[in-house]
Amino acid sequence: MELGKKYHFENVWGDKPDPLGKEIKAFWYKWHALPENVDANDRVNQVLYVVRNAEQQIAGIGSAYYSFVARLEQYFYIYRTFIAPELRRTYIAKDLLLASRNFLEQYNSEQQQQKALGMLLEVGNEVLKYGGVTVKRAVWKDTRFVYIGTSEQGAHLRVYYFDGALIEPPGC
């Protein structure tokens, strides 16, 4: 996916060559993006998209992992984004979220087992929580993520349900 001529979205879901894994970790380390208790190698395996600038350097990363969400008693893809600080007031994060959402919805529909109901975001960024009318909407118009409450850490929780998602009895 091209974003103008400045940025390119590269889908890297699945196995990643060692040089790409090292490049992803270097990007995270440069910006101190990982909590201390996180295994960077495990996170690399969850990377879905890498955003590259015109110089082919990583400018952003979107990652997801499949998990049971006790609060909703269903399985979801938990999605995370990290964008280089100088690019945070651009549309890169939204475009990355849309690309990731579209890919995961298609990927999920092709799975015979382990189907997720959708995607879950934890929005901790205050600007994204309260910055303006658009982000304060209960349903984000462009992405169709719905506000469902607040986490114990104060992050807004937003969910996107995949087309045709079926609620299963807890524990299935």
C-alpha cells in the first residue's frame, strides 16, 4: 500500500527474515517503545505491517496477536501501533490501522479454526482519547472502531467486529 510517494506499507505477517527482525527491534529500541518486561523477539513475531519512508527506513509498525479477552468473553486480535514521534500528527497511524484491519479481517475469514470476533485497541494517547470531536466520537467514522469502556490503566478500549462475526459460548 502506498501513502503518497513518501511512505510505503509493507505487510510482513508471518515468518520474518532475521535482518527484518533486527531492523524492527532497532526501531523500537531507538524510540524506547517496548516496556522492560517485554521480549522483543516475541513482539517481532506479532508485527503485521512495517511503514517505510522514502529512504526505506522504518517509520512505523503495526502488530497484532490473537487472544481471549476475558472482559468480552471472546477471542480478538489485540492491535498495537508505534509511529516515530515526528510523524504522529499525520494520518499514518490511521492508514496503518485501516490496512491492518482489512488484512486481519480477510485473514480471519480464511481460518478454519481460531476465529476472532474482531480487533481490540487500547488507546492510551490522550490526544487520541480527547483531542477533538472526531476522536471523541463513540464510533470512529473512518475505521468503525467502537468505544466500549476504559481499561484499569485508563486506556480507552475500542473494538471493531469483523463482518459476519458470531458470538460463541464462553470457553469455545
